[in-house]
Amino acid sequence: MFCCGGDRDNVDTPVVEKREQKVADVVGAPGAKDMESAKLLYVKLKAKWDSGVDGCPTNIGDLRAGLGDGKMTEPWGGMDGLRHKYFAYCEETDTVSGVYVFFSQAKLDAYMATELFASHKQMPHFSSVDAEVVDVMSGTELSIEKTAWSHTPPTREDVSKAVMLIVQIKMDFNSGVEGCPTKEEELRGFMMAPPTGMGYPAQFGALEGLRGKYFGYNSETETCYGFYTFLDKASLDKYMASDLFKKQGEPPHIKELTFTIHEVLPGTERSLDQGSWTGQ
């Protein structure tokens, strides 16, 4: 992410070519099978601005400059099998995050076996690194890539205006309330597009200013995720003032809802909207 003055060209990465050679126009909208195959990687890096190591950022401003004008996001541009990586920062928790979506488990596994991925734990300006693999839930195709960026491909101006909202919901499959999901399979059915499921994500696809919301699930922790990207803060604020957001934590099958708000960092424009969905 930020190499403390190191040579990023010597980092072992999957097959990476220049972005303009790898990015393809999306032929069709993503489909249910695309979502079933996709994997989301959520990496959280706790900042340590006082590392004392020469060349390391000492504040978020230094990191913004390194990622943006310093071109430290280039290794992820055109990465094989990567649809996108958002570089994000949460001021409240002083945490830098990477939100990746890969087209398949195999492409995710290949990336996680690289020195590029391993290098995050070697960076002195992060005190901890937490990486979580999350399933992309079928039905997500109803709520992503519904609103276009102002430019194609997205520019530094576009990403600098964007805001991410990340919601975590701890599930309770033992609520005993009729009609509530009693197991993971029922929750997934609620998300799937009709006629297989109820298509819950569709109402988010119509939100003003929402680039997309990925619905994710971690079976080990029984946690449901919402990874939202809004084109601007005004759109985020409007959503968070709505009942659609305010009442998400009310159903009896939800133990706890927490959320964090993140700025999208400059340089993210190099690693967005890569490759193509199959449309199936």
C-alpha cells in the first residue's frame, strides 16, 4: 500500500499489465452466477503514524499523496481476476482499508499467495493487519453498478468525491419469530433474485447516487455485510437519513448492527472497473 521508499517494481505480483491494456468495457450487467463465483477481500490496517521509519507516512495526508501522485496503487491496476480494489480510510478508527472484489476464489487465492499481499504485514506504519474473506451473495447483481461514474473510466476527481459505508450485521438464526430466517440458506434465498428468491437487494439498486452495494456473508462468524459506495457524501447522508437505513437493525433475527464511514483515497481510480462480468 505504501512502501516506505521501497521499490514497488520488485514486488512479486500476479500477471499485471498496464491498466489501459486490461480494462474492458462491461458487455453486460453482472449476473447471479457472477456473484456466486465472486469473492470479497476486506483488509483493515490500523495506522501507526509514529513508526519513526524514514520514508513512511506520518499522517493521512502523506498516505494520500503516496497513493495518488506517488502512484503506489499501480500494482493493482490491471491485476488478473480483480474487478476492483477500493483504498479507503476511516477517520473515526484511524484505519486504512482495502476492499477488493475478485471474479473467483482461484484469483483471490493467487493474489493472497503473492509477496504484494504479504508485504502489508511488513509495513511499519501499520500496527495491525486483519484480512477477512467474505462471500459475495447472489442477489448483489441487483444493487451494483447501477449508477455510472461521472467519467468512464473513473477519474481522480470521481473517487475523491466518493464515500464508502461498511455495515456489519450479526445474525440471530434462533429468534423464534415466524418468518425470520432460521439458517444461512434461508437468508441467502431472501437475497437471491426472483424467481429463485425474494430479491431484497433490488431496492438498493434504485438509490440515488449509489454506485453499488455488495451484500457479503461470512459463514464462520454468521455476519452479513453491506459494502456501499456512494458517488458523493450528499447521497450517503440522504440514505442514512432514510428509514431504509435506520430500520435495518430492527428485525428480530439481527443481534447487532455496526457501521463505519470511509473516504475513498486518491489513486483508487487505477484499480476500479477492471475486466468484465459474464452477465450470467
